[in-house]
Amino acid sequence: STIEFTGALHATVIKQVRLKNPSKKPLIYNAIFRGRDADDFLLPKGNTVTIAPKKQASVNVEFTIRFLRPAEALLLLTSHGIDAATLTFSLKSEVKHIEPAGVTKCKSPCYEL
């Protein structure tokens, strides 16, 4: 599935991914970001996710919009120990608007001899 990060240029956007553990054993995932813009995405609580048996957990994915072009990356969640499926999420961004950082007024003659 695809997770879309939309917002203003230079804004930090946080999205949640909900993971479920239907097994009777704890499930531990290691998160890896891959792709052109992988360095711009992060998990604020670290790259290891533990889900208790028969429970669910939410994982925050954080992204700061630095460029006007769309950013793209993959989030791979691989399990440790238990034979759980590797989960893959496509991460994409879109700039919806640009907020000015400030306004500067200048006064200058148009022409001088």
C-alpha cells in the first residue's frame, strides 16, 4: 500500500502505520527505508518495532518536505525470529502549498546618472 505525505514546503508530516500481530508470540520487525529519498524519512521511536501477542501497534513515520519535486521511498519491515511476512509500504510526498518565510521590503532608485 501507499502512504502519502502532503503538506507545505518545509513542513514535517507524520503518518501512522497500524500493525497487527495475530500470533501467540511477540513479533519484532526491523524497519529499513530504501529508495532515492530514503534519508528523508524516519521512525522517531527507532527502527525496531515490537508487537505483543494478539495485539496491534501504531508506528509513526516522519517526513520533512524539503523539495518541490515528489519524494519517493520504500519502508520495508522484516521480522526477526518468527516466520512473519515482510511488509512493504510505498512512501510518496506532494507539496500542496508554499508558505513564505518572510517579506523583505527594499527601496532603490530605478535609474541613476
